Amino acid sequence: MKIKEFAIMRYGPLPNTERILLNNFNLFFGKNEDGKTLTIDALVKLLLGRNIRDFERIDRVEEIPEGYVIILDDK
């Protein structure tokens, strides 16, 4: 399985992302405080939903992100 595309709306200080398409290799880069870690946190929360308690210290932002993640199954 792999993430095909995602969008994040209203998650802490992150700007709304629009639709982000992912390919075979993807790299998140940017300056400090640009939102790289918050983007990953939001993706994890969107993917795991209520099972987020399995990750310690992921509550950088206490709100639940709005958005979507499309996962492509290899089969």
C-alpha cells in the first residue's frame, strides 16, 4: 500500500494544502518551522483516527485535522 494523494485543511498553523499528489519517491523539505513535522503528524492522525493513542507525544496540535488521504493498494 502507498499514499496516492492527500489534502489537509485546518490543522493548527498549517495552511490549507489543496490536493497533493504523491509518486514513487517523495521528499518533504523546507526551512525550520515550515510545517514538515506537522504535515506528517496530520497524515498519521488522518490515517489512524482513534488509534492515535498508540503514538506517544504526537499531540503537537490538540485539534483533529480535517482532510483526506487516498491509499493505493498494490493488488
